[in-house]
Amino acid sequence: MATTTTPGTERAHAATKRYIYAWGDGSAEGDGGMKDLLGGKGAGLAEMTKAGLPTPPGFTITTEACNDYFAAGEKLPERLWDDVREAMAEVERRSGKGFGDPANPLLVSVRSGAKFSMPGMMDTVLNLGLNEETLEGLIKLTGNERFGWDAYRRFVAMFGRIVLGIEGGRFDKPLEAKKKARGTDADTGLTADDLRELVDEYKRVVREATGRDFPSDPYEQLDLAIKAVFASWFGKRARDYRESQKIAHDLGTAVNVVTMVYGNMGEDSGTGVAFTRDPNTGEATLFGEYLTNAQGEDVVAGIRTPSKISHLADDMPEAYEEFRRIGQQLEQHYRDVQDLEFTIERGKLYMLQTRSAKRTATAAVKIAIDMVEEGLITKEEAVGRIEPSQVEQLLRAQFEPKAREAATRIAKGLNASPGAAVGRAVFTADHAVEWVGRGEKVVLVREETAPDDFHGMAVAEGILTARGGATSHAAVVARQIGKPCVAGSAELHVDSAGKVARSNVSGLEFGEGDWISVDGSTGDVFVGALPTVEARFEDQPELQTILGWADEFRRMEVWTNADKPEEAAQARSYGAQGIGLCRTEHMFREGERLEIVRGAILIANQATRLKTRRDLGEELTADEVATIAEFDAAMGRLEALQQGDFEGIFRAMDGLPVVVRLIDPPLHEFLPNLEEQLVKVTKAGDQATTEDRELLATIQSMHEQNPMLGLRGCRLGLMIPDFVKVQTRAILNAQIAVKKAGGNPKAKIMIPLVGHVNELAATRALLEGEAKAVEEAAGVNVEYAFGTMIEVPRGALTADEIAKHAAFFSFGTNDLTQMTFGYSRDDAEGGFLLRYVEGVILPGDKEPFQILPVNPFQTLDDAVAGLMRTAVEKGRATRPDIELGICGEHGGDPESIWKCEAIGLDYVSCSPFRVPVARLAAAQAALSSAERDK
Ligand code: ADP
Ligand code: MG
Ligand code: MG
């Protein structure tokens, strides 16, 4: 439920609750802090009025009324209507006009407004209160017949479309026909008579579509409009949007009833939308668009091409100056960039909306830094204002410059939302969803987008439109959801029915399914699928500044998962403070190594048994001695190669900790596939070599039903100790070499898959001796420690015992999740897990039932986090200074990072590319927990 703020002012009400908050004459009953109850728009209007800014008087019906409306089975709360009439009477007093009064008519707009701005909500109805009589009054008062009829035809069409649910095209068609007949492109080219005829046609459309006359009673209009706003809260568009943005369905929407001011009263009137700073670049200049002699959404809808806001300084200098000043005032007041809507009526400016502006990632970073420098916000706030996904966006791919240069351009449009998108063209939102469902990547191509298209935009790689400016629906939504977008490519003719788009400049065309590349940073659209390159962190000093601040506030360190020196170096340049996971598997796989390893595996078991007998003092045959020698030689070669690898990593991470995980996967992963080898031997028949037969026999003997639960991790090291001994020696010798060369290598040797303390105790005993021997032989001491991965539930549950033998724990949350749920990650993620998250349809149900809220391999599940917490508590009980980190995939996921902060880990470790995001998320988690502790 929406929380109810205590009203700051009293207001008599006939309904059981107070549902109405009014404003006007410089005072307001609500304020900017009451977004839950008044919605963003209502709270903003109240706050602006209080601040002495020019707003037209009006009132807000609360979100609570909306929720009660639905709770009562879509009925207005009892006697709310009386309160609405009382509030209207107040607006009448304040405006000096009468609702339905033919002599001096008050007209209003009815506007939806939820807590969060939602493109899926009901559109605004303007000029409500007009009928044949009030229209006459309006014309008499303004002395402007054309204006009157323009307002009326807009009203009938808007009301028809939005409140009565008549398809918009049925109103567009007569308008287009009329413009054509008059030989004009713009609606301003139509005369009063033309507009009067249009009204007649519109009314006919309404009669045909609804079977009744257009409602002429202003109060009936108001009643229907209020209910339509409420109903839109549970409309499909709004629902889809909330689902995608994780907004709760029970917040409800408020309704704002606002005295009309007229931007369509001539050349000294107009309407516009502007941001106090550029939402694309963050530059501190007023950014926006306006239209003279226009009303409402004309600017956004692309009816005429709007002018840049800076031109307003020439057209109406006084209004411009006032608007600029108000923009600054609001920015200072809200301490954030504002997105403003205004109307100028005969030179007088009215503010109709203010809200925090949506912005691109680039703009978000620049604005946050600028505002700190301006002393407007603190560094903590700056860090808190960047969304982790924005950091991801900044590191997102761009087109490869050479390929871009050589590419064929189809069209050019506005660079509405930055980034490179590659996909196959689709022409409707539904098709976008369909294609993506089949695993395709798509770019959604539309004449212009509307809130109805949201589901398609959400799944597309990028968006391309032929109409609309930098504040059009496509542009605003794309920026918000972080998709590249090229908008308003006027040269492009988009034929959605024919599924083809054609540029009248380049003459090129593309159809459904054709690959196109869209550069939202420049506005170019290219033929084909261009290759992309990662965005360079080095080139983004402002992002680095923000992350530098984040580093000041975070408690957890950020380490990286890197297996190779290049990766380690890259992660370090991204700010990684250590390696939390260096997997050593590839050291057995690459190049000549695989052959050596295979040779060794073939005789590993035998050689290991022979060594045991030898160590017990038994006599071995010459053959047996040779087998041991062969095995040892292979191991020796591997050791030398691995030492080289480790040296590279220690050099790259000089002075920082490196957690090296000893061999983890089952051995069969290093051998040829069983079936292939079987086919090979069978096909060769008598010709098969002994080697191939032996290999087949070995593979067969190593076959396991559940290899992920089989001979792997520490179990492998206990069965064939030489594998891990060799690795330990290689690590120590690498450290010694690097140290001798003046370096400062720090190793943490990690033993994987420990479920029982004895597994760790035994392995450690084995390896400690080996490490000491290496140090002694070299006469050099280096810094190393032994620890373990906590990734088996039993390991987590017995962490107190395990901690006796481990200097550190690293949570391997991929395996821990897999084993806690009992899901095989490799199989589940491509299979049922997807359905679990999407929801399954149960018999008799229409709506899917969601089994899991999220994929637990992406975001740490609470039960898994609970196991971690247990392990942390038990581990610290035994060894208070035990070092605790996470190295699973979750270490780079912001939501999971918050959970790690709450659990009290010392660091998170993630892939190099996610290090910057993790730095931010860790800081935000720390700041918020500090906030909570206050
Ligand atoms: P949205 O939620 O889509 O932004 P609004 O309720 O802000 O919808 O209305 C859209 C536009 O309609 C406004 O930007 C403004 O131009 C116009 N409008 C709304 N109310 C009024 C009014 N009372 N007088 C004049 N224009 C209005
Ligand atoms: Mg709207
Ligand atoms: Mg608005």
C-alpha cells in the first residue's frame, strides 16, 4: 500500500478519508515530499506553487483514492464526488471562472500522475469542460474564433481517444484529409471553419464508435476522465512498464485537475519541454524544445518540428528569461537536474510540471561531478546518484572505428540515446518480442513510438524512429532503459504494414529481418551488422573520478577473477585490488600442455600406486620404475610451464594478493570425448593403435555419471597428489623468481570443493611440506597462505571446523547455488530455470505463476546468502581475522554485492569488466548501511 503522509493542512471532506489536496494563489496543501500520496506531478505542482512559481490553480486526487476505487470494485469512494465538486468550486474562485459557465468558462486538464513517472499511463486530457455553450463563451472572451475551435477539436479527439477508448487513427484521418484539402502541412494552416467542420466529423466518429453522443455536461466529462485515469493504472501498457521497471502494482496513480492555460492563443503563446541541463551530455545549459501557438503534447508528438529552447530568447525574451531563472531555482531547490513542462499564454509563463530528469549514463556522471563542484551535492550523494547499470553502459561496446568508416550509411537521425546497437530490423513491438523470443537480436524501427510500443523497446537492441525530437517518447524511454536510439530520421520512410523502410537521401532500403547497425551516439544508421569494440575505461576520466569517490566510501575491497596476466593487468587498470580467483585449468589445456597432461593422466593412477609402494619400501621392477619416471617427467614439464604462467600473473599483480585455485575440474575434461574415442577405435578395428585403445580404456574407466559431483576439486588432489604438489611448487617457485627480480608477490593458495574438514587438513599437510621444501631449497621465504573455497553446503555448515585449517574463505557461489538448489547450472540455465523465472501456467490460471523471482545464478539467493552468513559467523568464531570474499559470478552483480556487504565479507571478486560496477555498488551498499546504522 502507498504510505500516507500526514497532511500539513486541514481540509474538510465529505468522504471518510481526505482524498484531495488543492493548490493555487501561492499556497498549496501538499508538498514535494508527498509523492506517495500525490504522485510526482501533484507533489511537484504543490512544491512549485509554495515556492512562489507561476502555476495554474488545481487539485490532486490522491493515489489512495485510486487504490480504494479498485478495492471497491471500480467505484469512486463514497462522497468523493462531493469533495471533487467542492475543490472545483475552489478552483473556480481562484481562477475567477466557472466550470460550465458559458459567460466565462473554466476549462481544466485531467492528468494522471503516479509516484514514478510512467510512460505507460493515461495521456492527459486537455480543455475539459468544453461544449457548444462554453465554446461560445471562450470565443467571445478571447475574441479568437480559431483558437476556440482549435481547443474544441483537440478536446473531442483527446477525450474520444483517451477516455472513450476510440482508436486514435479515426481522428487523425479526417485531420490529415482536411490538411490535404487545404494544401497545408501544419495544423496551424487550418481556419476556424475547417476546425468547426472537423469537430462535426469527430462527433460523428464518437457516435459511431460508442453509440451515444459526445458527453456535453462538464461534470460528466470530469467523472469519466477521473475514472479513465484510475483505470489506466491497470492497463496493459502501465502493467508492462511496471513489470519491466520493478515498480509495485499497488502504488496507484493520482489524478491532477489543473486550470487550463492556453499555448495556442497566437504567436505570443506557446508550449515546451526543457531540461535544466543537457540530458545527453550533461552540459550545464538549458536544453529543450518549444512550439509557438501550440498546445499540450504537440511538442512531443512531432506534429510540427519544434524549435530549440534557445530560440525562445529571441521570440519571447521576457518569458525566456523568467523560465531560465525558474529552471535554476528549481534545480537549486531539488538539488538535481529538472525536466520541466511549461506553457506561455499571451506572453505569460506557467509552469506545468517539474521532476528529476532522466539522463544518459554520460550525463549522469558529468552532472554528478559538476554538482559536487558547484557545492550543490556531496560526494556521497554524487556516488549514490549513479546507477550501476549506467557504469555498465559507459563501458558498453561502440562500433569498431575502421568498420564504421567503411560502412554504408542508410540514414541519419538524431543521436537520441548513445551506444551501438546491431540487430535485425522489425517494424512492430509485437514482432520485436516474437523475434527475440526465437533468440534473434532486433532493432525496433517505427515511424514514431508510443507507450504501446514499450514491450518491444524493452527487448530490442536499439530503436530507430523517423519522427520526433530529442524529447520524443522514443528518445526519453530509450535513455531511461539504456538502449541506443536514433530518433527523428526524417529522411526515412517507414512502412510498418509493408515491413520496409527507405531513405529518400541514400535511396537505400531495408526490410524485416535485414541486419542494421544503429549508432545512438552519432545518429547514424548503417547497412549490415558492424563489429563492435568495448568502450575504453582509460578514456573516461569523469567515470574514474566518480569511482575514485566511491572508493573512499566503500568498506569491501574489489578483486577480480583473472586467469592470465593480460586479464589481471586490465582488471588492475579498472581498479581491482587483488585476484580473488585465478583458475589454473587452462594451464593444463593450452597448446603442447594438453598432450603432456593426457600422457600423464593415462598413467597417473598407476604411477601414484607405485609411488605409495615405493615409499613403503617395496622393491619395484624396472618397468615400474620407468613408469614413475615417465610420470614425473611429464609433471616436471608441466611444473616449469605453470611456473612461467604464475610469474606473469604475480608481476601483473605486484604487491596485491593473488588467490590461486588448485586444479578443480574432473580429469576427463582433459581427455578426448568418450563417444568420439569409441567411434575412432571401433572404426579403425584391427588397425587401431595401442595408444588409442589405452586412451579409450582410460576414458571409460574415468567415466562418471555425475562428474560435477564426482572426482574433482580437493578430491582429485587427494587421489593423485602430484597434480596439486606440482602446482604448489610452481606457485612458490614463481614467487621466488619474481621476488628475486625485485617484485612483491603475494600468494593465497586455495583448495576447492572442501565439504569435510579432513579433506582440507589432509591436503594442507601435503602441500605445506611441499612449499617449505621449495623455500628451503631456494633459501628464500615468500608470502603465501592456504585457504579454501566454501562452495559445498556441508563446508558452509561446518565452517568453524574448516576455519582451523584455512587462513581465508572464498565463497564459490556458483557451485554453492548449484548444490543448495540441487540444480545443474549447465543444464538448468538453458532449460527450466528460464520458465521458473518467467512463470509457469497452472491449470485453470491465466496469469503465469512465477516459481523464482530471479535467476539465482545471477543474483544471490537469500537462502544461499544465509548459508554464507552461517559460514562467516562460524569461520570468524574460530579465527577472528579470517579473510572472507566471494569469487562466484555474483561478485559482480550489484544486488548480490549489497548482500555481501550485509553479510560482512571483506571483498568481492568479479570478472575484470565488472570491476568498475562493483566499485560503485560496493560504495552504495556501504553508504546505505551506514545510513541505516545512524
Ligand atoms: P505527461 O505525464 O505525459 O507528461 P502531462 O499531464 O504533463 O502529461 O501533460 C502533458 C502536457 O499537456 C503538458 O506538458 C502540457 O503541455 C499540457 N498540459 C497539461 N495540463 C495543462 C494545463 N492545465 N494547461 C495547459 N497545458 C496543459
Ligand atoms: Mg503523456
Ligand atoms: Mg508532463
